Amino acid sequence: MAGRFSDLIQRMPDSCEVRTPACSDLNSSFSDRAESGVGGDEEEEGKVMETVLMREVFEAVSAMRNAYGSLQEAHSQWDPEKWRAADVAVVGELRRLGRLRERYLLRKRCYGGDDMLREVVAPYEAAVEEPRREVKARDTEVEHLKEKLKSIFSFTNNGKKKIRSRRKVYCSQVLEAPAPELMFEGTMSQVREVSLKVTSLLLSLMRSAHWDIAAAVRSIEAASPTINTSSILQTQHANVKYALQSYISRKVFQGFDHESFYIDGCLSSIVNPDQYRSDCFTQYRNMKGMDPVKILDILPACRFGKFCSNKYLAIIHPKMEESLFGDLDLRQQVVQGNHPRSQFYGQFLELAKVVWLLHLLAFSLDPAPSQFEASRGAQFHPHYMESVVKFPGGRVPSGQVVGFPVSPGFKLGNGSIIKAGVYLASRN
């Protein structure tokens, strides 16, 4: 039916040029009738009204075609503002055609039927039902997504919407199984993978802006007492990428031990720990398959949105942003609570999402995982650490110590260990 409607609205404006007289012709027709004294002939007047009504129908159908095309385009590449504008236009044209239909029915009662007008209107009336249903379905879908997102970011102790009891039972059963620990380990692997992508993109932007990379890393070192890369950068095998990744990881994991990354002062995990664990796991399951951009389009000021804003502002300071992007426009948008559509910010949102998912999983486990980080200069311990640089044969040579930590490790309640990522250096 949707295809039939599209074909119909594409065909009908072309037929207007052949079958509909111009306004000047209509005016001439009225003038001729007035001069000849036949202006009161009801049958002739009915035909003229018929012609005018048909012209308005064709114009409305042409406008409907444009509005419907804009609505389809807004759906294929989701643009909320464009969708709203197209939706208003479609509804407006539907109402306009409804009024024309009423005029046609009134004219039919007064002057009798007309085959040509009926031929035009009848198939349109049938076809227009499909876009009506489609628009209604889209509205319902949007409302459903809004409600779903609200439930994802709600906590019952704050007076927000409660999760249904059957979901509570299901989550409790799942949390008793070892699956969440395996999910935690898999999500941590995603964090490292996406973190490396963000680091590579940031390093590429720095090189394009003609940065002194070694000086930039030394600046990072000065701001971080846990990283000492000066001697490493002077060696032949130095890799500043991992020093930059260490900086990003340290910033994004700061506050991980708090239930909201210190965004607010909530203590739900202490007041009602069982319910909080269940809520966290429910949020994890609902959010896992969602695009972070779409989440923030609907709920930009949710707790996850605030987390994204805080972490971006912590990682990219004003001078860095101005040097990389030429201005502070992106930062100003983030400060105002918006989430820009840019390549770097989009990649950063992917990192923010997987870290947020890891955080939800951590607080859904009982007991929660213990986070640890390797210390600079510490002896390499293969049970708790893994080198981010792969050595020939997969064996770390003797005499290697931690040059600087790259990513944190975790000890889970079931005794399993997720190793901390480290950059190794020779003891000598």
C-alpha cells in the first residue's frame, strides 16, 4: 500500500498540467458567462467549481508527495527535527485533503456526481490510509522508546518508575549464574579495544595539527604522578600511543568505584543493594544493543549523558580542543548539555558507552569486582598483568618492570582475574 501511495502522489502532479485549466482560463470563463447572461446556470457553475476543486486536489497531492518524501528521508537517516517538520507537513496536507473531500461530497449532493473527480479521489482515499497508519505507528514507537529509556536510567529509591516484578525475578535468577562475570570480562575487552581506537584517532588529530607528540606526552606525565615516560620515550622502541591511552584510561575510569561516577550523591547501592543490583543489570541488558547517539538524542540530560559530558571535558581541555579543532564550539555544546555530531565525539561516545556498561555490570555483581592498577617500577607479574606490547614468542623477557600502567585490572568475586594492561620497560 505504501508503494501504491508513493506511485500515486508522484503521478498526479504531472496530470495536473494536462487536465487542469489555468487560473486565467477560469477567470475568463466566469467573465464570458457573466456577459452572456448564463452566470446563473447552476449546471455550468457546478462544472466550474468542479474544475477549481480538482485543481486544489492536485495541488494538495503534489504537496503531499513532497512532505511524504521528507518524512521517508527523516526516517531512513534519523533526524528528529526534520522528522517533526515533515510530520507536521504530512498531517497538514491530510487535513487539507479532508476538507477538499467534504467540499466534494457537498458538491456531489448539490449538483450530482462527476466520474473524473471520483476517479481521482477514490484511489487516493484508499491509499492515504497507509501513511496515516504509518505516522501513527511511528508516534507510538517514539513514545515506547522514550518510556524504555526512562526505565533504563531510573532508580526506585529516587521515586522514579519501578521495574516490573517479573523482571526483578528474572534478573535475580540471572545474577545467580556465572554469566555476568563472563559478560564483565568480555565488556572489559571491548573497553580496551575502543579505547585504542579513540587513542589512535586523537593521535592522528594531534599529528595533523603538527603537535610535538613527545612534548605532549611529557605534559601528560607532569599531570599524572603514576606515569613516568621520560626514559621510555628516549628508547628506540618507545610507543607514545600507549602513553596517550594510559592518560585516557585514567580519566575515564576515575570515579568507577562510585555508583554514579560521583555525578551525584546517590547511595542506592547501600540503601537497597539487592534492588540496585537488579536495576543495574536490567539497565545493562536494555542499553547494550542501543546506539549511544540515539540514547542521547532522546534523553540528553540523563545520568549517562552527564557521564559523557564530564569525561569528555576531563580528557580534552580547552587549549587541546582549540588546537585540534580550531575553535571551542564543540566544548561549548557539551558544556550546555548537548552531544555534538562530530567524528571524534562520536568515537568517544562509543568508549563512554562500553565503560558505562562495565560500570553497570560491576554494580550488578555481588560482591562487586575489586579494581587494581599496576605501579610504575613494579616487577612484572603475569598472573595480574599483561603487556600491551607483544613480545616475540609471546614470552615476556626477564628483567622487565612496569614502565607505566595502561588500563586497570579487576578481581571478581568468583576469584577470576582480569589482568591490568601495562607498558613494560627494561629494569636497566
